[in-house]
Amino acid sequence: MARFEPIWALGLMSGTSMDGVDAAMLMTDGQKIHAFGDSYFRPYSGTEQETIAAAQGLWPDENPSVLEAAEKVVREAHAEVIARFPDAQTIGFHGQTLAHDPDGGRTHQIGDGVQLAHDTGKQVVWDFRSMDMLAGGQGAPLAPFFHHACARQLGMNRPVAFVNLGGVGNVTLVDGAKFSPESADALLAFDTGPANAPVNDIIFKRLGLNFDKDGEIASKGTVQTDILEQVFQNGYFLMKPPKSLDRNSFKDVQSLVEMLSTEDAAATLTALAASCVYAAQMHFPHDPYRWLICGGGRKNASMMNALRQRLGDNVDAVEAVGLDGDMLEAQAFAYLAVRVLRGLSTSSTTTTGCTTPVSGGQIANP
């Protein structure tokens, strides 16, 4: 295989929402996107979600039996998904994040890439965050290099912001006019603050539902601005990027909405996610001409309305430019896997804060 010959890579993503495994094929040489391939979503069952949720927040060697049960669910679900893609030449395996402490220089994703390679007979690139953190980085976010490739492919030569609204929100400000993602000012990326996680948690606690479908519950409530003001007293928002968060970094937000009706709590927490994105602009060197939203938040009409109220009419789901918002992160890990195989960097000073561009990830051959 020639050094930069494009290959079909399968990217796998199991996010902090713990809803299931996203899988997407991407043909790439680690620099350009040559083609988007098939995708698939494998939901976790209720029992599987409970098993993974029980391990949330645990570090290695804490409660081994709970960790082993969660790791087994994650590994078997991913192996099941990989079997659906026999043409994948390599696998980008993110694993399941349980705990992330960038200030302490540690992160914990379950899912053994060596075992997965053995189970599936496929080459697996995994453990994307550790090398970045050893180089002084936050270990997150890791999708920005792929966002840069998307902007280049779409011919976007002006600054554009990609916003991922998962459990936590993150933003990538991309200058597609720059040839390389490592170039000065090509990228700025960081976590914006809580996104879907607080809304999902309150809806599940009160109604037993996994999320506020279409933002219908939030649409019936009233935003409590005094609570938003309290949240924004947190020093995180003024902290200069790069910076990243754990799913539970803003756990105290739940107590602030405890006395509200379910509708008002959902409305307030939905507005919080949008306000965090708005606040992120204080760190931008220039304004984006367009905001492209991916992740589950783009399907929440109340959240999208809240974003447009704050950012203007240039806010769209990524589907507006022909991308798949459900699979963007999975595609990102397919892209990063090939970069690791090629020895190309996967993060830089302006995306994670590492001291020098880093090629993260371990390669496990079957």
C-alpha cells in the first residue's frame, strides 16, 4: 500500500449520552476525504445503558466488577457492529468515556482495542487521548482535525464554526483557507459547557424518558434567567481555551432546577446549552460566517431556536451542507485512525493545548 493511498476506515463512537454505538465508513488518506460510506447505529438496550451508567465516573481499579461488566457490554456491542462492515480496512475505536480530568492529566475510556482486534480479526486504532495528555493536552476535543477536512472538502474558505451538542457541547472554529490543520490559526477548539446531559438527566429522573424529544417539553416552559446567571459565575467560561469538561463537570446545575416544574427546568437547561455556545464567542479571534450544528442537540427544535435567538439566522444543522450530523463523530474517528496509521498528528496546541502536534492512538493488529 502506498504511503498516502486512500483506504476505507470504519469509525466507531459511543458518546456520553450512552444511547448506543455510531458506526460510519470513510475513505480517506488521512488528509483529504475521498468518500463517505455506509453507516449504522446500534442502540444500547435499557439493561446495557444501566450497566454503563453504573460505571460512569469510575477510574481504573475502582469497583472492578462494575467496570468489567461495563467493558464487556461496550466491547461486545462494538464487535457486533464491526461484523457488519467486512470491507473496513482499519477501525477507529473511541471506546466509552467514563471519567475525564484534564487538570489532573488523566482520562478513562473503557474498551480494550487489543482484545477487540483479536475478537474481530480487524486492525484497531484506539486510545486516542493518552498521548495528547502526556504532551500536556486536554485530551479533548478530538474531532477538530476532521472538521477542518470537512471545511476543505466543502470549499469553505471563510471561518465557520462546527458545534457538537452531545452530553457536553464543544465548538471548532475552522479556517478552511489554511491548507493544514496544524497551521497557525487554522483551528480553535474547546468544550463550551453542558449541553444535552443536564436536560436528559432531569427528564429521565422525572419522567423516565431518555431525552426531551424535539424539545417539546422545553417549549412549554419558561426560562429562568436568574439560574443561568448563577451558572455563568463558574470560572470555566472565562478560562482561555483550549479547555475540556467531563460529563458531570456541571452536576450542581441539577440542584438549581430542582424546585422548578419539569417544563421550566427543561426550558432553562436547554437555554443553558445555547447560552454556553453564545458565550464561547468571547474567545474567538474572528466571527464565523456560519454555525453548523451536529450531535443530538440539532434535533431539538427548542435548542435550535435558542441558538438562533442568540447567534442569528446563520445557524443550521450540518445536513444543510450535505454532512451527516448523526455520524460526524464516528467519521472523525475513522479519519483520525488513518492519520495515526500515517504518522500524522491528530491534535495540536489550538485544539487540545498539547505542547506540540501529537499523533495519538495505539495500533492493535489481529
